[in-house]
Amino acid sequence: MSKAIKILYLNPTSEVGGAERSLLDLLRHLDRKEYDPIVCFPSDGKLAWELGRMGIETKMISYPAAISALSRENWNQSLPQFLLAPWYLLPTLVKMTTFVRRKDIDLIVTNGIKCHLIGSMIASVTRSKLIWHVRDLMEAGWLRLILCSMGRFFPNRIITNSDAVGRFFVNGGRTETVYNGVDLAQFNSERDGKRARSEFHVRKHAKLIGAIGHFAPLKGYEELLGAVREVVGAGFNVTLVLVGECIYPHSKSYKEKLLSLVDSTGLKERVIFTGFREDIPELLASFDLFVLPSRSEGFGRVNLEAMAMGKPVISTSVGGIPEVVLDGVTGILVPPGDSHALSRAIMRLLDDPHLRESMGREGRKRVEERFTLQGHVQRIQELYRDVLRTG
């Protein structure tokens, strides 16, 4: 019997956002007879706990503060720090390289922009096979230019979560889109959301609007709060539930901004911040409609989960979202940054229960046909085998 292939996954955080939930789903269903996964991240957190519960080995190797402070929002303003990154990262790279050699790693899979850069340097030294799993939609600028150039030479394969993300890479056919998948048994549209509605003290005739995601400016929550203010002003009885937390240090001030905005706009009795929650399917079951108002989004995994739960979706026409949400069929797409368009879409669905039901039904059907977790895992494993066989 041949030994299992050792894969080292590099992740830029140990908190849990959409990318981490996709990684956890993959690891839960990975063929452990064929693959032996190890996950490396810079600090302790929820992801480490989840992986430990699954019996997956973890390794914590910290990043220098100058690197941790970089984010998708400020990379393009931080060229000097980027150029100095190899120097800043030298102790981290030495530790990771030593670990890769000691563990005899066959394949490195990177998850996140920082990890694509770090993984490329490590793989170059250790001669390990390398896959970038790219989930971020990169804005125009020098960072995108550099990453796209590196993508021609360093990774043996690039997996993207949408065509919108993948079209930036030109590397001789070595880029492939593999859509995220949903566990249809877990995200079951027959679930009852009464317990969550009771927890939130939602009155019988009130409508519950839900949004799920980590707090960061690119999520567009200011526009959502503006839209809810208009909806309430138009006489609708609604409550907004914001599910999630800050997963990156630089985003903590953003949550404070949202809390202040809620107070200043008179929405304190209408908006609930739940913090991090594990019971996402039950929360989705409690919502009358789901909103993801992102300004930038590589895929928008949580839209897929809402559709699997039979919920109508309101989202933005950015990045990979139109590849998931069919405008007018499974939901309504609006321009990013437009709170007025968002409020009109919300009021349209609140006014039309038959449209909500139809969109929810079509959303579930679309997930069943195109976005199953089984299909996602199967294709990812096929790509792993192909890279290990041919490079």
C-alpha cells in the first residue's frame, strides 16, 4: 500500500471566513487514504480549533507585523513594504522551509494572496509542487500585475473559484475554475428557523433580512445599513441581522464604524450584530431574504449557501457573483455601492411573497445542479493527482 501524499496548506489567518469555510469543507471530504493534509497559519484561532476537532495536523508559524498589517485594501498603497517582504519574511521562510523538508511535503497549496507569495518562495527552494487556490478578485494595480506575472512561472497549477478571478491569469492553460460547493445535507431547505427568530425576538409579522460575512470595507455593509434605513422609512417592519466578525486585525476599526453608523442613523432597534456563529444553516432558515452587498467578491460563497436554503438573494453584480446568482431568477443583482438600488430590491421582494418563493425554489435547484460539494471535492482531487503526476 503506497503512503498518503503529504499536502501542506498555507492559510493567512486562523479565523474563519468564507475562504476558510471552503477549505474546511474540502478537508472534511478529502480522501484521507490518498492525502495527508497539514494546515499552516500565523496565529491561534477558530480555524485551528476546527481542524483539531477533525484530527488534521496544524502548524503555527507567525508572520512579521509589517506583513500581517497588509490587506487586500491596502496592498496597492504599500509597494515599499511589498518589495521588502522577502527581508521581513526571512525568519518565517526559514521556519517554513525547514518544516516542509522535515515533513517531506509533496505538494503545497496556498490560500490567500500573502500565502501565494510565501508559497512560491518556499516551493522554489524545496522543489515542492505548488498549487495556488485563488479566491480573491484583485483590483487593478501593481499587485495584480506582479501576481499575474508570478502566476506564469511559480505555480504548477492555479485553481480559481470563478471565471472572473481566473481571467486575470495567462499561464498556458494551467488555470482552471472549480466552483465552491455546498453540502446539501447540511444546507437543507426544509430546516426550521423558528429558534433563531425567537432568539432575535423577531415579531411574528416582521421580516428578517440577513447578511453573513466577515467585517471588512469590501463587504459593503455601509450601503446595506443605508438601504435598511430607507426600507424602514418606507414603512416596512424589518430587522437586519449581521452575522460575522473581524478576521483580520486591520478590520477592527470597520466594525466600530458600523456600530457608530447604526447609532447615528437610528437603527439600533433594527440591527442585530450576532458575532461569529456556527449555526449558519439555521440562521439562513430564519431569514426572509438574504443580502450580500459586496463591493468586490471573487465568488460569494454565502450567496450559494442562502440559495441552497431556498432563500431569495440580493447581491451585487461584481466579480464571480453573476456566475452564481441568476439575476431575476434566483435573486436580484444591483450595482455595487448603490444603497438606493439595494433598498428598491429589498422592498420589491418584501412586497412580493410569490417572487421570494419562486427565487428561493430556483436557487435551490441551481445549487443541486451545479454547485454540489461532492463535485467540488472530486475535481480538486483530480487536479491534485494531475499536478503530482505531471507537474
